[in-house]
Amino acid sequence: MPDAPKKNRGPIVPGARVRVRAGSGARSAWVSGVVVDDYAAEATAGGHEWAPVRRWAVATDDGTLVFVDDGDIEAAQSGES
């Protein structure tokens, strides 16, 4: 999928269908999945420099568990899988 500007299409909460940017640099891509958990409190605390906490845990449709920050997640459009 091509990169798209972040649009607020609904609440992002555990159980919600979302799109996330997985990977980094030239190897990043938008993938679909379901939010598993929200680690907002832990992300605010900062974690460790060597192991930063990402806010969102997302189970992607291919079975991978990814952790992303707010800038790399958006609610899926209705009907989007």
C-alpha cells in the first residue's frame, strides 16, 4: 500500500482494526491488523534508552506482533481488511 497521511478514522483501542507502518526506512510498509494492547502509561514513563516502550501492540493479519508509536498507526476504514 502506498504511504498515506495519517487520518483519524475512529478510535484506536484494543480490539480495533488498524493499519500500522511496520519496519523502518526503505523496508517499511503499511500492514493491517488488530490492536492487542495500549501501553500509554508505560510509553509515557519512557522505558530504558536501550529498550524504548512503544505505545501500541498490534497483531498483524499475517500473524506478526508489532509494537508501534502514535505516528505509525491509524484506524482502518470501514470495510478495509
